[in-house]
Amino acid sequence: MAVLRPSDEVVLTELKDGTGVLLHVGTRTYFTLNPTGVLAWKLIAAGDAPDAGALAHAIAAAYPEVDPTAIGTDVAALLAELAAEGLTAPAA
């Protein structure tokens, strides 16, 4: 099981509308997050979601009106994007 954690080179800036921007200071690239993505990032950064299943479960608890299967699919897609952009890192 891969443990989720943010890259040490990534900074989150939250915007007033609930969205956020991740800046990878090493590559100087930005990645935008919707409010649910910001929640996901905060859970990962806090260590409250050590894997994809825990992250999907936490988001489903925050959004009980959303189909958990859809949340699982969206979490998997988000995690794949974050990894591809170098925004998450393997556990130390």
C-alpha cells in the first residue's frame, strides 16, 4: 500500500472562493484545485488520509449526498494527476 504524502516542494495557497493553487517550487508549475481537491490535499498533508481508500472515505463523509463510487473514481483520478505532476511523493 502506497502512503500518501505531499512533496516537500509543494505549497498550497487557498483562495477566497474555496479553490486552491498548488505551487511546485522546484518546477515552478501551478496546479489548481476545486474546493473538494483542497479538502483532499489538506487531508493528505495532515496525514489523515494515508491511502486512496481512506481519502475517499473522508471525502464521502464530508459529502454524503455524493455517490461513494463516484468519489472513489474521482479520488483515483486526482491522485494519479498529483503523482504525475510530482506533487505527491513516496513515503519517507
